[in-house]
Amino acid sequence: MADDAHDEHDDKARRFRDAALPHLDDVYTLARYLMLDAADAEDAVQECYLRALRHFDSYRGPAMKPWLLAILRNVCNAEFARRRKQAASSDQFDEPADETPPIWQEPQLSPESALLRQQDGDTIRQLVAGLPPPFREAIVLREINDLTYQEIAEISGVPVGTVMSRIARARSMLRWAWNAAEGAPPGTLR
Amino acid sequence: MNCTDDEIMLHALIDGELDAGHARTVEAHVASCPACAQKLSAFRSMRAAMAQANLKERAPAHLRSRVEQALPASSGRIIRPAQFSQPSRRTFFGGFAAGAAVSGAIAASLVLSVFRTDQEQTVADEIVSAHIRSLQPGHLMDVATSDQHTVKPWFDGKVDVAPPVIDLTAEGFTLVGGRLDYVDGEPVACVVYQRRKHIINLFVAQRLGTGHANVKARTVQGYNVRNWSNQGLDFWAVSDLNPQELGEFVQKISAALAAPGSS
């Protein structure tokens, strides 16, 4: 009987590895953009995989990637909630309660050009990282994790309409910051 | 669509999230509006630049081995997080485990309930895509006739089921024809009905992600969808018809299937 139990464990563990480990880069990428810190992101990824394994029995396929990303997002949010609770006096980790971005204001006179400055990868990463949390999450899931609006809606726990407006707003903010950031002048291509 | 509409539709177009009808509407507006055309072009360039910048991070090798070690070893022994010899950096998730275990469990169960019906949802998405394709000019019907005795034999040899073809004209649902469609790469019979201007596609196959006799209702991309199983066949009805009338359609079909000598 014990052998059977072991076989079952082996089988489950093997199936989980085969299904979940190929998405490690995707999970780590989202963790980096949500936590904004490499070491925090690594902790979150490990916690995500352990939690996913615990719930793997009740997992029904086939979309493993969005399932893992949903768990990762819960892990990160739980950590933010814990920090808020622990350091109530500090607003260091406070996320905005509503969707009004605290720093980013839609500029009245934006450097909007049909042409786009050339920006290198590091600058683009910083621009994305500078977006307020809900918009950052939506645009990373869309552009980098390559998910559909429906999948993003399920991960973020909001209606598809909200996902659509978040992505539209995220791109508008990004476009403004993009052209405002130092870089090659608009229209130059390398 | 006009410029006072927000930009959401432009982004949905860029992301390939619009059905054919909406995509045409947005494209037609962009073609006649330089301001929106400029925005669309800028957003597309930005998207292309992001894709080219290859923003996906590679998990560092030490993280990969750390995660692999944390997962159960091949001996079958489950290593619990508490058994880690390496103490976790700071109190990062220790606090989480102690403080938020309950809410964590709730969150996980929410995630699971969302994804449990994934497979069926995937088929639903495919069915709606097939429905949208069928609405393109010239795609709706392979055999166009209101005669059920023409539609039914037409399917012979094309699909491995004999789909029930039920004439509901008297009930207000006009049989307009049949079509061979593909869902998930498999040929599927599709019987086409019409109510006023609304097309109803009824997809029928032996295994089409249903397996429950009760009728399940959902909305995908604004289309109403009903699926259920009957007599070993899976049925999917899709339409832009309102939910009440589509429900009525499903009732009529089910009643006709239950009646002796049906189809």
C-alpha cells in the first residue's frame, strides 16, 4: 500500500513538474513586474509553485500558464497586504485604493507623436515598471505573458470590460512616458 | 464608432480581440479619421517595439534549481516548506503563511473554481469563433434549404454522426440549411436556423466538451451560448438572439428530440 501511495506521489509530482516548470520564465517575469525587486520576485515564484502543487489535485486543464499566473498574483497581493498591515505607519508599499494613478496624470499637452522614439529594452522595462499596479499588471499579462483579455480578466478577477479599459489606459500612459523619456528622437530607426 | 468614443476599440483591434463585424466597424472609422489612424499607428509601433525588445525575463539558474528542489523529490517524499534547511530571506513568506493562510485558501479555491470549467470554456470559445466565421459572406451554409429531408442526408459521410435535423418553422425558428464546420480540428455538423434576422448555429458532435444533460448557459464575446448532451450527442447552440428566445429554441429542440420518431 505504501508503495502505491509513493507511486501516486511520484506520478503527481512528475505530472506537476512536466506541466508547470515550462512556465517558469513567464511566472518569474510577472513576479518581477509585480514585486519590482528580483529577490522578492524569486521568493514569490517559489511560493507560487509550492501552492500550485498543493492544489494540483483539483486543477482541471488545459490552461496551465494562466492558472499559475493567477496563483502568483495572489501570492504577491497577499505579501503586499501583509506588508501594509505590518507597517501601517509607512506608506512605502501602499497601492492606490482606486484606479487613479498617483503620479501619472493624463497630460493635457502630451508629447504625442505619430512616430515613436526608439527606446532600448532597459528603458522600456523601466517605463512598464513605472506604471501604477493595475495597469502594469494588465499590460504585462497582455504584452509579455501573451494572454487574451478573457484570461487576464480571470487572473485579475475583474470583468473583461475593465481589462479593456486598463489596457487602453496603460498604453496611453506608456506612450506618453515613452516619448517623454530620453532616447533617440521620434522617428529615428536603427 | 466616432472619435468621441474612447480608444478602447483601437486597442481591442490591435490585440485581435474584436469579432469580424466590430473589426470592420473600427477599421472603417480609422480609414476616414486621420487622428485615430495616427493613434493606431503609434500604438502598433509601440507594441512592435515591445515585442522586439524581448521583455520576457529568463528565470535565473539558481531560482530554477531552488524551485526544483522545493518540489517533491522523485522518491515520492513530499518536502514541506517548513522542512527547508535554508531559512527564507527575511520574513517574506513566513508572515504570509501565518497571517493569511485562511485568505490564501479562499483565494486558491476561487482560482480553482474559475479554472475548473476551463476545458468546456475552451470549446465554447472555439464554437463562438466558428459561429463568427460562419457569419462571413458565403460561409453560413454548405447546403441551403428549409427542407429537413435534404439537410439530413447531406451530412451522410461527411461527419460520423447523423445529426438530428428538426424543422421548427412552425415554432418560429426557420431551418435555413446545414454546414460542415471544424471545431478543434474535428469535423462537426452544424444545422443553421434563423429567427427574424438572427442566425442560430446548432453544432452537433459525439464529443464536444459537454457530457452533461442539463443545459448550461454562458455568454462569449457577446454571443449567447447553450450547451447540453442528449442521446450520446453534444449540442451547442450559439446566437446573438436574446437569452430568452435562445432558451426557447433549446427547449423546442430538446422536446423534439424526446418525442418518438423525431428528426
